Amino acid sequence: MSDYSISAIGHIQSPYKQKFAIPRQPRLVPEAKAKLIFAPEFNREEFIRGIDEFTHIWLLFRFHGTADKGFSAMVRPPRLGGNERKGVFATRATFRPNAIGMSAVKLEGIEYKNGQLSLLLAGIDLLDGTPIIDIKPYLPYSDAMQDASAGFADTRPETQMSVEFTPEVTYFIEQQTQHPDLLNFISNVLKQDPRPAYKKQKDGEQSYGMTLYDYNIRWQVNGEHNVVTSIEKS
Ligand code: SAM
């Protein structure tokens, strides 16, 4: 095996502050906005000239949150309820050799502020701080394959989860102006049912928490119903 050395060209500034509750693929939650901040060496317009002609881009990145945990030959895809194993190369699992991930995301704009060049992205599935190792434009004529099928992951994952907010939480969200899409963002994250497979099989009310942006959010799950019970600045 050859060894290569790769350095990040930038990193992601994302509302997802922990792994739990991040959607399992990009574009499942369109309200998930992020910035790609270029590293000083790549902080020049020349590197991205022409990129604004593309609506979507591929991000190649390092699963930095789990890279030190190594990999296994076989993994349990959440799609299969955590009961069945597949070869790591037959999945999009995070625990893989080289810990490299890829996501096709929406490119919403380019920002140049206080000498810092950034790409404005939406529909991301990346943890805050994720190192980006390359960017490529998404090419519909080649990347979108009409005749493709995908076995155990053939369809967009759908759940029947409903989401409700207590009046206090709704009021809090409506009062803040920094993130106009916050209500839909939280709602769509919870509709993905981020719970691990073994929790989904349990009966009774369960309580969970996550941090989005700088908000600590708590919710309760009962059957297929979520109630967001609290939100506060962290
Ligand atoms: N779209 C990518 C791919 O196919 O390579 C990622 C798929 S992976 C199944 C998505 C999960 O990776 C997310 O739900 C989140 O838990 C995890 N994740 C995202 N960014 C990460 C990071 N920087 N380090 C470790 N795990 C991360």
C-alpha cells in the first residue's frame, strides 16, 4: 500500500455541533446551511473562478470526528435496522479506511467578507469543523444516472414521524431573527428520526437532546410523534 499525505483546503462551519441528529445523507434537510471556509493557502478567488455556474458541488471530506476510531470490514447500515451487516465498501458508513466522505450539496453563493472567501452551502450532512479535502462541480449529464438502482438503499428514507413544538418553544423560535428557517430546520431534522435503530424498537417515551447552531434543543419521542419541549442558548 502507498501512503499519501493530504491536507485540508478548508473546513465547514455547520449548525450540526454533534454527530447525533445529522441527516444520513446530504439534501435530506434543505434548511441545513453551512459555510465552507477556505484555508489561507486557497483563500483566493482564482481557485473558484467559474464555480458560480454550478448549482451543486461535490465535497470530499474527512470524517474527522471518527477517523481515529478506525474501520471494520463489515458495518450495520441504519437502513437495515442495525440487524444486518454489509461490507463497508457497499455502504456510506463513516468507519472506513482513509475516513473519506463525499456529499453532493447545493451551492447557494460565494461570500467574501473581511478578507475571507467562503462558499455558502445548503442541504449538508456534515459536522461543524469537517475538513474539506477537495471540491468538484456536480455534473448532471454524468453524475445523475437515470438507470441506477441501489439495492437496500434504493429509495429516499421516509418516516411517518410528526413534529410538534410546545407554545413556549414556538414563541422562542419566532422571537429570534438570526435563523429565519429554524422551525422548519428543527422539524425536518426530527422527521428524519435520528434515533439509533435499537431505540426505535423500544416502547415508551424517550427524551433526546441536540445542539443546532448555539441552541440546545430537547424533544420527546412517543411512537412516531416528536414534541420539542425546550430550546435555550448554549
Ligand atoms: N454523504 C457522506 C458520504 O456518503 O460519504 C456522509 C454519509 S455518513 C452516513 C453521514 C453521517 O456522517 C452523518 O449522519 C454524521 O453522523 C456523520 N458525520 C458527518 N460529518 C462527520 C465528521 N466530520 N466526522 C465524523 N462523522 C461525521
